[in-house]
Amino acid sequence: MLENERDHAFHYNANTSRLDLVQDVWKHEIIPYLNVRELAVLRPTCKWCNKRWQKFLKTNTFRVPEEVPNIDEAMLVGFNLSKQKEYLKEKPLVVVLSEGEHIVEGSRTDSDGHVYENTVGIPCSNISFIG
């Protein structure tokens, strides 16, 4: 029995192809749908992800839930970003909340041992919430 030739794998060679299909699919179809965490993880492996990550860092802004799924995750992202970049009062990190209700599921404990449910700790200085 002969194997069907369409079942054979082949490697795409961007240098010999006249189409930039793979690059265009990544750039215009896949990368725009990645959230902030996915971009952060993929940026060392993909030049388009790194380019988008650098663009993201310059804006000092991210959106909940479009780029970060919820406020708790936004605080984690804010904390990690504040380790990489200093935000100033004149140029703060801005979290844009979409229309609707945003639920905070986290809790925190103060130095006296009191537990505060459905609260969010702000992990960095110079952060603004808009929404």
C-alpha cells in the first residue's frame, strides 16, 4: 500500500518561500489574542512576541479582562512589571477596567492577623485604576 504524500510532514522555509504566510499568521492572527502573561512567557522564543511585549511595556497600560483576566491577576502582573520598570507619579501603571462588575476573590491578612476577604493588595507604587 502506498502512503499518501499529503500525510508527509515538511518544514516551511521562510527564506525560499515567496509567501510570508507563517509570519503573517503569527503577527496578525495569533499574537493579538495573547494575553499579557502569555506574551511574557513567549517573548524570549518569538521575535513578534518580544516586539509586542516591548510595545506593551511602553504603554504603561493594560486592560481587564481583555489583556489580563481579572483584578487579582492584574495585581500580580503589576507586581511583576514593577520589578522590571519604575513607574512614576507622572507616568503611572494604568489598569483599565472594562464596563461591568469586577469581583475580587483574593484575601489578605494584616500584621495583627485579621483576614480581609474580597480585598486586593496593591503591590506597587504609582498605579491607577480607570473604569
